[in-house]
Amino acid sequence: MRKDLDEIYRLGLYGNGIERIKLKKAVQIIQKASASQVKIVDIGHDNFDSACEALELGSVDMAVVDMAQLIRMEKNDENLPYGVVISGVLKRGDSRYVMIRKRHAKDLIENAVVATDSYSKTERIKHMYDGISCVVETDIRKCIEKLDASECDAVFVLLEDIKAARLHNSFLYRYTIMDYGECVPVHGEGVYAMLTKGKKEAVRTARELSHKSTAECFEIEDDIISRVMQNVYVKTCDVYARISSDRLEIYADVTGNRGRIRVNERGTFVNKNLIITKIVDRISKSM
């Protein structure tokens, strides 16, 4: 059932702290891009369950949830309430600031030194932490050199700048890359599912907001996680898939009884099934 364009969609906002801030950003993207009128309804500061309850009661037409939350639910054999369905996928488009640190490094403490590649970022860093001193190097590589030489405790940069410098892939296995928002690994961050009650279509522009590659990446990640977690020796499994033009890259980080393994496979997207099989087989042999 499609709503008229002039009808107002009620979009539920919920959660606490960082979770609420992130969801609010996703909601704002929907508001700006939607051809329909979208009204934010504050459900409260409760967790994801309150959003599902509001959908069931019909007090909101749509809610947004971090895709990582749905992955956790599936791992725990939990299902969405009856009638609540995923009606689209939304990828956040704002800049992603990340903190790069050495593996197993402790959290930043007072008097820590942080290297960054521009003076504009120093204000953000000082807003995040008290008693932090900053060193500015215009080249990201020089910032990393300081980190390797223990001349600083962390490096603060834009995630897109790392990718543009073609450093992201090598960094994944050498350092801990932490999200600015809540200091968790960047895998799975920034992708949200749009939930509605029944088969009701959400915002008219949902398909425009949905990135085909994002949805396909999620399906690939979900497929690999489902297969790998069938192995009784596997404890945790994180998968990151990236589609660029006709190329597909997949990274997996798995822990099991024999420790931790990281695998990487890449190739053309048309051979995605072969790439997925290679990833799963390599993990199985190592467990």
C-alpha cells in the first residue's frame, strides 16, 4: 500500500547517547532526501525494543536501526516482532573520522599526544578528550611514521582520506582503527535498516536512498557470517565486503579455539560465489 505524497510519515527516534546521535543523523538524511513529508516522533530514550513496539502499535510509520543490531539479533536467534519488516537500506553519507592506534593499545589518557593531518581537526580532538596535545603533519604517512616510532599515541584522520591514499587495506591488519563516535571498529558502521509494519512502503524515496551496492554487501557479509558461525569452533566472526565498479573485496576477522585469523579475498563481482567459498574454506581449514 502506497501513501499519498502529501501525507506525512511519522519517523520514530529513540535511544540514548551515541546511539541516539547516530540514528538522528540517519533520520536527518531521510528528511532531506525524501519527496514526502517526514515528521520525527520522539519515542523516548529506551532501546530498539521501544521502536518495534511503536511500529506494532501504529504510533510511527517507520523506524531506523543500525544494521549491526540486526546482525547481532540473528546471531542470537532473535527475530523482529511479527509484522515488522525491513523496507530499505540507508548508508550514512557524512564524513567519518577515525582514530588509528597500535594493536592492543590502551585507551587515550591525559597528556596523550595525537597526530593529525590538518589544524582544523585539532579542535575536534580537543573536544573529544581533555589534556590532549596535538601534532600536525600534512601527510598521513608522516603521522603514521610518528605512531610507529612511538612519538604519538594515536592518529586522527578522515576514513576517506585513508582510502584515497590507498592505505586502508594495509592498515586493517597493522593497526586498530576506531570510530570517532563510540570507539568501536569501523566494520559494519554507518549502515542502517529502515523498518516498517507489514509490507507498507516506507518513504517514497526509499529506493533512491538505498544503495544497491550497500544492500549487496550486507547480503554477502550475512551469508559468510551464517556459514562460518555453523562451525562449532568459531567464537566470533566479523566480515566486511566492498564493491567498487565490477570489483569485490572481502575481509573477514574470525576468532576461534585456535586463536584469531584474518583472511582477504578479491576478484570480479560476477565471481562473488567463488570468492565467498574461498573465504569460508580458508577459515574452516584454520579452525
